[in-house]
Amino acid sequence: MSTHTEKPEAPARPDYAQYVVCAVMVAVGAFLIVDALRIADGFAKVDPVGPRLFPLVIGIGLLVMAVVLAVAIPRGSRGEADAGEDIDPDMPSDWRTVGMLVGLFILLIVLVVPLGWAIAGALFFAGCATVLGSKHYVRNIVIGVVLALGSFYAFYSGLGIPLPAGILDGIL
């Protein structure tokens, strides 16, 4: 006969920081819905459903998921870490890499009009690959050019939305 008695486990305390995620989801969802309702008809010439559909669907989806998360938080629902993740949660954040990626994004914003999407996008994609650790510089540039040109023509020909051509205007 055992004299050891086990204590029942106390219920896990809700992670109240997740309410910040809910607030961000509500803000972004509301922004998408309001902004989508302000889009003029006929912006994209070849889009049969109109330019409002996808922002509205995503905005409404964000609002619904925010409500679902807000209901799950006080019930103690927590996400589980993926077993396949190769991230060490005890390691500090790599703010240098984040800063460099933000810098590349700002550089893209500054250069996209004068250079055009094809050049600025290629530099951005190649730069991001390099910052994230790829040492194959020529391959980074080639893949960046392919992605930039592919997205340029996908927007222009597929969606009817012209991206800035910049110094390549008349060539592309």
C-alpha cells in the first residue's frame, strides 16, 4: 500500500499575450475589408471576379480566426511546437539578419520606380537569399532575375496590372 498521494495538476494559465495576436488580426482584417470596399471597379482589366474578392475573403477570414483564437485562449488552448522544427527556442533572435532584410525591403521601395520591378526585384530576391545564408552568388542573381521577370509578366499579362518598368521601359 502506497502512502504517496498525487496532486492533481493545476490547469494551465491562459497565455494572455495571444490577445495581442487577436488584436493584430482584427486590425489587419478590418483594414483589408475597409480598403477592399474602396477599390474602384475595373482596376484590373482581365479579372472576372473583381479586385475586391480576395482582400474581402482574407479580411473576413482574419476576423473569424481572431474570434476563434479569443474564445480558445481563456480555455487554456495552446499551440504545440512542431516536432520537425529545427529552431532552438533558447537561442537569441538574430536581429542583424532581420535588420538587413528590412534594409533590403526599404531599398526595394526606393529603387522600384527608377530602376523598375525587374531590376529592383532581382536585386531584392538575390539579396534576401544572400542575407539568409546562400553563398551561391551567381545562382542567387539568376534566380532573382527569373523570379522578378516571372512576377513582372504574371502581373502584367496574367492580371493586367502593370508594374514599373523603370529604365527597361520599352524593352520589357
